Amino acid sequence: MKYRDRLGNEYEHTTEQDRFLADAYESVVGRALMKLLCNPVFSKVGRIVLESELSAKAVKWFADKNNIDMSEYEDKEYVSFNDFFTRKIKADKRFVTKDDNILISPSDGKVSAYRITADSRFTVKNSVYSVASLLRDSKLAKRYEGGTALIIRLSVDDYHRYCYPCNGIKSHNRFINGMLHTVNPVVSEYIPVYKENSREYTMIRSDNFGDVIQMEVGALLVGKITNAHKDVCRVTRGEEKGYFEFGGSTIILLLEQDKVNVSADLFENTKEDFETKVKQGEALGEANV
């Protein structure tokens, strides 16, 4: 995998998981076996294990293996692995600008930016997505023709709580049941994971950025997406929205045409096959005023 930070520094890192998934999805048999593992039933079994007291013994090993700086997080004794995975970060470790015209990243992760075509489609690797199939709502999808899709991929070493990217009034949440494919970029060359996976989204009628769709996508071993606000309410940029349980996962932001000037580096890096590393609260763009 290739990454750039906001300063333009480049990193390349291929994990054992990346190599395993590449090998598995290159063969018909491997893809069939992975499809079995992506069934939500498997995720439920995994959750039982990860919520057990015994699983807490893996916390230190996992943190060390993934170079997670535990000094950034609340000081507590974790009762299970999922308790650790959904840990809260210290308030002074993430910064949210006071400028209301800045659209912020709702989470830590690796960002890719895509133009949405006039017929409401965008392409990730070899997979073509229609906004209508993603949302299961063709009427709502039309609002995003000519807009932008920002995909923020969280890996296991990222902070898995997320916030609202802007101020506004949120709608009811809509949950779409589905599979739980891994969101590793390797897999996007074979499977349109975002329109097959379980996901939940809300529309934020924002103060400065038009109508923003924020969608959380579940992934392998992440069968549970927990959002704090189910109904219509006023939300504040930087306010916690929810969290993912163990595994990689993804947040998708859909932006209307000409409402947000998305940061140029996000498009440039994506075009050159780099993901952009961001932290929660960093700028993704600014209001088109």
C-alpha cells in the first residue's frame, strides 16, 4: 500500500494481511472461501470471542505489534479486546478548527477522493459504483451528480471512533444489511465492497456545505456499527457520532456539486494511486462561498 501524509512525505507498507488477501482473491477457490468468512454469522461468532474477558490478554500484544501509542488514550484497564478497540482518545490529542467554513475528517484513516459523474457514478480501482446502489435511493442519489465521494479507510491501528464533519441538522439513520467483506484496497479490484457490505448513513443538512451524506461501512469482523444519534437532531462538527468494533472499516462522505472545495492534494494523491493519511479533525476542504 502507498500513502502520503499532508506534507507530501511518501510511505509504502505491505502487511502480511495485504499479501494474504492478494493471494486469496486472485483465485476462484480463494474468493469462495473468503465469501464464507464475510458472512455476518462469522462476524457474530468473532464478536463473542472479542467481547470475552480472555480476549483482553491480547491487548498489549496487539498494541505493540501495530505501534499504537497508548499514552494518547484514556488510562483504564480493558475488560475485553473490543473494550480496547473502542477506546477513547484524550481530548487534547485531536484538534478541530473553529473555522466554520472548514469541512473536517470525521476519523483517522487513509483518504481517497473521487469525482462523481453526471450519471452519479464513481470508480474505485476496478469497481464502478452508482450512488443510487450505494444509498438504495435513486432520488437522493441525483443530488450528488457532479459532486465528490471521499472514502476514508480505517485500518486496525487507527482510532475507531468518529465524529460529525460539519454543523447541521441530521436526518434519521438508514441501515442497509449486507455482507462484511474486508475493505482492504486489494479486494476492491475484485469486489464492489462498498455496495455489498452492511452500512448505515445519515444526511446532514449542513450550515455551510450543502447536504452531506455520511456513511459508515462495516467490514470483516466489524458487524456492529454503533451510532449515538438515531433520530433527527442538531449536530456539531467534532461531536462524537459513533464507533466501529474490531477490524478495518470505512467512512464515505458524499458532497454535492460546487458546495465544497475539496483539498487538491486528496485528488492528486488518489490519481497517483496514493492514499492520504489524515487524523480526525484535519481539513478535507472548505465551503465554496
